[in-house]
Amino acid sequence: MNLEEIRTQIDETDQALTALLEQRMALVLKIAEFKKEHHAIVFDPAREQVVLDKVADRVKNKTYTQTIVSTYKDLMAHSRQFQNDFLKK
């Protein structure tokens, strides 16, 4: 496989990831709406740890575990920021 073929596969994977991230953010918005209605706090460290543990367990190639878990930490931080911004409206 040459570099261009690999990059094409990355582009296809990025397209799928973007769709999944958009789907996830739609759910994050629903959570933010619920939290706003029920005056709940955004940050739930116990829930985030559960998510990170599940992610780590699901990684098949353990060489990637730390990178994928770190990516999820960033994803959740951005999701929290999105919720906080929503709640300020």
C-alpha cells in the first residue's frame, strides 16, 4: 500500500468519525438540555471515569490504549465546554 492509498483510507475514516462525532454531540446537547431543566451540574467525574474505563477496555490493540483514552479525555472536555456554553444561554 502506498502513501496516497493510506491517506485515502484516513480520509474515509475521518468522514465516518465526523458523522459519529456529530451524532455524539447531538446527544451531548440533549444531556445539556436535561441538565438545564433539572439544574444539574455539567461535570460528573465518576461518570467520566466509567466512560474512560470502558474505552480502555474496548481497545483491541493495546498499543493504542493511552492515545485513544487521551483522545476521549479531550472529547469529553470539549463536550463539557459545549454544555457549559449552552447552559449560559
